[in-house]
Amino acid sequence: MRSTQFHSLLPQFFSAGSSLGLIPVLKGARFQTIAPAEAASALLEAALEEPAGELHRRRTIGGPEVNDMRDLADTWKRQTGSRARPVRLPVPGAVGRFLCEGRNLVPEQRYGSETFGSWLAKHANSL
């Protein structure tokens, strides 16, 4: 089982920069974050499925939405009350190409229903 990034990744990234008054936003990056609990549910479902006869079967899942990183930063900012300013930063090299080409996304394999915003609201006390 492979999944896209967990919802919890981006708040860590945003809060690290916000202590300096800036929210880093990778220019051109989009994410399809997923709730860790929903990824765990998918893993459990896969573990309980009847064997398919494949030696090394692989399944990839992603969260319910594909969002621009700036939109995710704005959502985080509203939920946390941060006064930091989002700043778009270029991402050079292979990582930049990977993210800008959307190779971290699997929109055809959406799983679950918990959006980044609803996950943030549920975890507001720990952000």
C-alpha cells in the first residue's frame, strides 16, 4: 500500500516557516493529502481481501482532493490564526520537476472523504 502525503505533513512545513513570519509555499506544487486514519483503513481493507494470486501486488491511494499548495497554506492560516505571510518559493531540480509535473498525485485513485480543512479543524488543539 502506497499513499500520497498525510495531512499532517504540511502543517509541520507551514508552522516551521511561520515562526519567521513566512509560510513557505512551493511554486507550482499541488498535493493530494490524505488522513492517516483513512490510509490505515485502506491498508486494513487490503490486508483482509482475498488473495489475488499476485506475488507482489501494489495499491496506491490518495486523498479526496487535489489542492494547490497556496490554497492549503491559506486553509492552514485560517485554521491556526497565523499572521504569517505566504511566500511562493521556487523548487529547483528533480524534486521541483516531480512536484510541478504532479507525479505525487493520483487523482484517479482517491480514497476517503476527510479533506485537509476538515482534518485541520479536528486537530486544531495540536497544531
